[in-house]
Amino acid sequence: MNLDNVIAKRSNKTIYRDGDRVIKMFGKDYSKADILNEALNQARVEESELNVPKVLEVTMVDGCWAIITEYIDGKTLDALMMEDPSGRDKYIDKLVDIQMEVHAQKLPLLTNHRDKMFGKISQADFDPMTKYELQTHLNGMPRHNKVCHGDFRPSNIIITPEGKHYILDWAHVTKGNASADAARSYLVFLLKKETSEAEYYMKAFCKKSDTPRAYVERWLRIVAASQSVKGNQEEREFLSRIVNVVDFR
């Protein structure tokens, strides 16, 4: 196993390329259950009609868990957007088109999105009344069983030289309401301070999915609260402002 070629690095994981394989190495604080669950999620998505890198192996290296998958040659949508700023709108349109493909899938063995968000809100740093209100709001939202990626962003889409797209990072995939997944993507753009891209994304998603914007916005407080249990201090503060200030009815 060659760990010389680092292709991405975050605070708690490092991703290497080893020939035609990608090694995703997790920090020692990751639990065995979380690693196996992520690999299982991706293996389940492999059974759908979507293009995803196949899981090849789950192993340990120097006391750290690692998931080994196929290497997909190409560029991320994020990289393409940086190379061609004038074409950002068309790349966001592409992002939404691919997200619609994800939402068209049905994988009944996935974790329920509502249950996951309910638990995350319980862990969030809000007063009991706010948590109760958010969970009540969540319970009142329509129940669907569409595949929701959970972190659908341009850096998680690879476009091959032949124009084929692959979707990466299935750690947070669930089954649930597609508009909640869209609300998460919208917040991803806002967290990166890409306000114009966020607005274009929201308009494109609502138009292509024939979904009223107000309906997607009803998910924002819920999704922001569930996401506020992770990330850096600045991100948590931003998400807390969404929860405490934004009230879309």
C-alpha cells in the first residue's frame, strides 16, 4: 500500500491515491462502527443506477481504519467551476441534474433521514424549547423515501474525460425528503460564502424539481440545527443564526 500520494486532506482524514485505488484513511478517534457503516452505505448505493466508485476493501493501517475504493480519473465540478468562472451556472445546473438522479433512487435499507436529524437536533447546543420546536416541526414535515446524499456539493462530483459523472462521499446518505437534501446543499454554498451560487442553486433546484422555494426553505432551520453539531466554530455560529433568526413558514 502506497501512502505517498496525498490527494486530499482534512483535519480528521487523509485521502491517498495508490494506482487505481483510493485510500481514505480516518483518524484514530473514528469508531469501527462509523467506518463499517460508511462502507456499507456506499456498497448499498452501488446497487442503484448511480455511478459511484466501488468499495474494494475495509482495513486498518497503523491503527487507523481505511476504506479503499476505485480511483476515478477526472475533475470535480468544483475544480471545473474554478477553472471556468464564467461557466459556474452551467456547472450548478449539472449539479442539480445529478442530484435529481440521486433523488430518483429508492434504497429501502438506508437509515431514515428524519430519525438521523431528530437525533442530531437532540445533540445540538440549543435550549430545550428550541429543540422541542424544531423536532415538532420536523415531525410535521412530509415523509418521503428518496435517496438523500447528505453532503451534495460540487467537490463530491467527478466528471471523467469522457463526460461521465461519478458521485463521491456517501458517508451521510439516508432515505427521506429530497427538499431536505436540497436545503443542505444550499447551506453548503452559504457556508462557503458563495451567496450568488447558493441563490442560483436554489432557483435551479426548485425549477427542475417543480418544488416551491418556500417548501425547501421550511427545511432550513431543521437542517441547520442538525448540522450544527459538527464543523468549526464559525460554521456552528452561522448555522445557529439560521436556527435562531430564520423562520420560514
